[in-house]
Amino acid sequence: MNKLILAILAFCISGAQAAEINVLETNYRSVHDYPTQVHSRFAVDLDTHEGYVNVEALEERVISSGSPRSPMPNRMTVVVFSDQVKVDGLMLMGDKIIYRGETADVECGKLGVSRVFKRPTIYLNGNCSLSSRIVKNRDQRKVVVKLITK
């Protein structure tokens, strides 16, 4: 019984440390109502050891050829929004990527080298994740990116 109470208490304490940090919330213009996807990923500057989030919003546009010989429309992916946002508190310490939050430090992952191309690569451990979405409001669209720590 005591072990159960300790397990529940440990779960509640670890859940209390979870945080959601608003990284980016900005409007962008879109002329048409095409399907849009937003992608975000972590990045680290190796010279300054500062952490960033790269954000891209992509629209899949349909372009008709106008020719009766090819009735199939062509699809084209267009970048409608692209930005690199510095995240305060996200930094590289040694080979570890750490987010220094208000309550505690969270280790997000480590910086390593890819096996094939021998390039610097971020290996996340699951303690930090990015949530990115598009909010539509009449004729305006907003890109919202949040950093979620566990």
C-alpha cells in the first residue's frame, strides 16, 4: 500500500514539472484556402551554443495545366512561412541539449554525429517536444508553436 502511495505521489510530482512554453505565435497571409501543414524542428548554433526552433508552413497548391490533353491537375508544394526562432533557456552544454525552465532544468537530448553523413545531429530523448499547428480565423491564419517539456 505504501509503495502505491509513493508511486502516485512521484507521478503527481513529475507531472507538476511539465511545462508548455509558447515559442511562436504569428500571423501570415495566405491568398487561397489550400491545405497547409506546419513543421517545426529543434536546431542548435554550435558557435554560440544557443537553441532555436526552425518553423515552416507549406501549402499544397493545385495548378491546372489548362490543356485538354492533360486533364490531371499538377500539385506543387509552396513554402508560405519560414522562420528561425531563438528559444530562451534552450542551450547546448557539452554534448547535452538542456532547457532551463522556471522550475527545473530538463535534458532534451544530446548532440551527436550521424552515422552516414558525419554531420552534427540532435538526438531527442522524449523529454522535450514541439507542438505546431495552424489556427484559421476568417481571412487570417496564425502559426502557433509550443515547446512541451515533461
